[in-house]
Amino acid sequence: MSAPRIVSVRTVDHGVVDLPEPSWCVKAHRDDVYRADIHHQGVECAAKVDVPGTGRVPFLTAFLS
């Protein structure tokens, strides 16, 4: 088992905060945010339905956060 990745985020209310970075997180973390606003975000995925005459239509887009 490998050690978790650690990301450092500079916050306006708590200085630099170090936190573990999950492997599914794909977004860069912004600096100069409040600590409560730090979040991880996964890949955006959409459910799809086959519509006759149109093909596959994406809907209900979501991502893990």
C-alpha cells in the first residue's frame, strides 16, 4: 500500500492546510479560499439513453465531490 498523496492549500482563515488527496480527485485546488470551501472533485460522468433517430443522449451529469 502506498502512502497517500498530500496536497497543501493556502487558506485565508487557517494559513496553509495539508490534507490527504484521494486518488479520484482530478481538479486542482485553489489557494486563498476558506478552509470549509476546500473539496475534492472526481471526473464528471453522465448517464446516457438511446433515443431512436437521435442516438445516445447524455443526461443527469454528476461527479463525486
